[in-house]
Amino acid sequence: MSSRNKLVAFAGLVIAVVVLVVAMVGGGSLTAQTTTPEPGSPSMSPQVVSTSAPGRAVANPSALPSINASQLPREARQTLVLIAKGGPYPYDRDGVNFGNFEGLLPKKSGGFYKEYTVRTPGESDRGARRIIVGKDSAKYYTPDHYESFKFIVEDK
């Protein structure tokens, strides 16, 4: 194993230990909290919440439909794990500002959103799939390079 791989593995272990200690000391939860919609209610209900950090719930701040993280493609779920760990990311453009020029996400000031690549099997480049993360911890998935978005509800 190269020294770089050892360093990455060690950094991942340190991050995991810090997250566990913070959760234990702070009494927070490492699992997502969701409200269960009534049968027949629309999936884009703003009552659905996402927890990205212990004790920090995020309601869907948009009129966009929601998707449970467990319903995302495997590669998108892997990207969510990398985002939670703070990397390392496979692409240089991961973590850059997302301008929301399409205007589909809630309007915010510049630098509010960051974008992360979701690998697309069979693509030789970054492909079209992305996860966008706001400073409010809200996360959005786009399978079609910003033509549509869904608010991600992070599962338990």
C-alpha cells in the first residue's frame, strides 16, 4: 500500500472517530429524521426533513419533488458518503461553486451552492449526474446536468 493510500485511510479513520465522538458527546443522532407523509400526499411535501449533521434538520426549502437517499443510484449514495466525510473526491471540479443559473433551486447569493459529481457508469468524463449542496445543508440530485432537480431526503 502506498504512503498516500495509507494517509487517506488514516484520515478517513480519524474523521470517523471524530464524528462518533461528537455524536456521543453532543447527544445528537447520526441518522436522518423524516416525517412520514400521509397516504396519498405528494412526495414534494415541505415537511420532509433531512439531517446532515447531528441535531441539524433541514426542511425541503423548495417546491421541488423529494427523493429518499436510498432511492438514488448507488453512485449517488457513494457521493453522499464522500460529501459527509469531506472527500477525497474523484474529480477536481468536485466542491466548486454552483451558480444556479437555471434558477431551479431556491434563489441564494453567489457561493451558496457547491456541486459534486456522481459517477456515471460507461462515461469517459464526469457525465451528467450531480449532487448540489447548499450552505443550509439541503442537498439536491440532478440526473440530467441541471435540467431537473430533486431534494434529497437523507434516510435513517
